[in-house]
Amino acid sequence: MSLELLQAAALNLKKAVPLMLKHKIPTTPVNYALWYTYVGEQNPELNQRLDTVIAQYNTCPPVSSELLYRQYVADPVELDVREMRQNLDAMVTERSQSLKDTNLDANEFQSRIESNFEKLNRIEDEGFSVEQVLDLVRSLVKESDNIRSSTEFFTGQLQKAQTEIDALKKKLEQTEKDVLYDALTGCFNRRAFDSDFAGMLAQAPLGTSLILADIDHFKVFNDTYGHQLGDQVLRAVAKRLQESCRDGAKLYRFGGEEFVIIVPKSQLRIARQLAEAMRRGLEKLSLKDRRKDERINNISASFGVAQWQEKQTGMQLIEAADKLLYDAKRLGRNRVLPISN
């Protein structure tokens, strides 16, 4: 590297670090790379996107940093490695099922052999005691016994392979920390929420509000129309909620039929108005059950809204929103609590 390049790199680093401190950005390799690129002003689109995020949150939440890094900074080879991990996980799942099926076949084969042993051994007791027949029977029994031993060994190998695959899957799950999206609904997942929520409260908690939303009578959809329609409801609700998010509000699937929205730099009144708009939007949803040729129009959700208070922990804020959500369910569902600020 030339002296000019070294001097330029040092200058960019001197610019990046104070900006990261100003906006309370954690000093991680991803964030260093992102802000180093930002101060270099080589990518106007990145700078515009990052400026927008900072204006919305007074910081750059971890998930936003990760996504910007992937889109504008990361080496394609690095991204290929991440995709390869995901493909490997899918392959392992497929191979695991194949081995399970093969293992079942081997066990069935072993059972049939043992049944044949009993039949062959009964020949002598049922009057077929000619010496030549007995010799043949003994030979068959011996040969079958060898097959049984071989099958038992093969079954043991399959079980060992299954154990190794299960261990590999667990290891893959632990290393797949770059997965940010819920596979069913397409919105951010619980892992992304945990990361963003912790980052927001550590860096820029003032004005942070939470909206917890839970689909009303979701079990009825599954029991009445089947899980396929239930999945369709989840996707439709997530899409409608996402369409209502604005001014930096971010949607996550919290678990099951429950969603959570982080609303930054807001007042409780504004967050509650957003939740009310979401509630009304869900009331207009209409889905068709193709199997029964029925139209589903009774989709609704209940909402609990809470704003961060000084010295409040993240868990306490979630519990405050969850209590209001529970009260909304108890009072009849399809409503937002608190009723007013």
C-alpha cells in the first residue's frame, strides 16, 4: 500500500471513530467497516441510507448495520460462505431424513429375517426331518444369521451417522447468527428483535416505544381451516402490519401468532395511533380458503403499547406492553391498550 493510501486510510479512521462514538455505535468489525466506507464518501447511496437510519433512531441498530454492511460493503465471497452454510443446513436436513428412512427399512429387513428363522427352524418339528433337508436348513440358517449380523452392523452405522448429523445441525444452528428473517412471514425474526432492542436501549432509549400485537382466536383458524390456512393468515397479517410501519418503525415476528414493533423517537400517543391504524387495517383483511371455497373476513388482533421509562430494563418494557396486550384480550379482543395516553 502506498503512502498516500495509508494516509487516506488513517484520515478516514480518524473521521469514523468520533462519528461512531457520537451515535453510540458499538465498536464491532462490521460497524468499523461500515462507517469507514461512509466517511470515505465513495458510495452516495450508502451515505444516504445511513443518514436516514441515524435520523430515525439517533443511532444505527445492529440489524440495520448488518444489512447495510451486506449490501454495500461485504465481500461477495463472504456472503457466498454465509449462503453456503444455509445450503449445507438444508442438505443436512435432507440427508438426515434419508438416513432415518433407510434405518427404518433396515430394521424391517431384520424383523423379516428373524421371522424366517422361526419358520425355517419349525421345519424339523413339523415332520420334514430328512437329513438332506436338515443340512439345507442349517445352511440357510447359518447364511441368514450372517445377513442378520451384517444388518445389525449396518443399522449401528446408520445410528452413528444420525448422531453425527444431529450434532452437526446443532453446531450449524449456533453459527447461523446472520439469519435475520422469519422464514414464514418474511419479516424480521426474534433474533433480530433481541439484537435491535438491546442495541436501542443501550444506545438511544429515549422515546422508544413497543407495540405487541397478537392475532385474535388464531387457534380457531388452525383447528377450523387447517395449518395451511393458518400460515396464510400469518403471512397476510405480517404484510399488512409491515405496510403500516413508517418513520423507522420496525416489525418483527415475536413468536407464534405474536408480532412486535419497535417505534423509535416517538411518544406513547404516536405509537398508540400507529397501533390503532394497524388494528383497523387488519379488520379489512379478507382471505379465501380454497379447499372449502370460503371467504375468511373475521381477522383481527389485539395490541399493547408501552413507552420506555427511565431506568426501565428491556424486559420490564416488554412486560409492560405484554400486560396491556393481555388486558386487551381479556376485555374482548380487537382493541388497543392503553385507550389513551
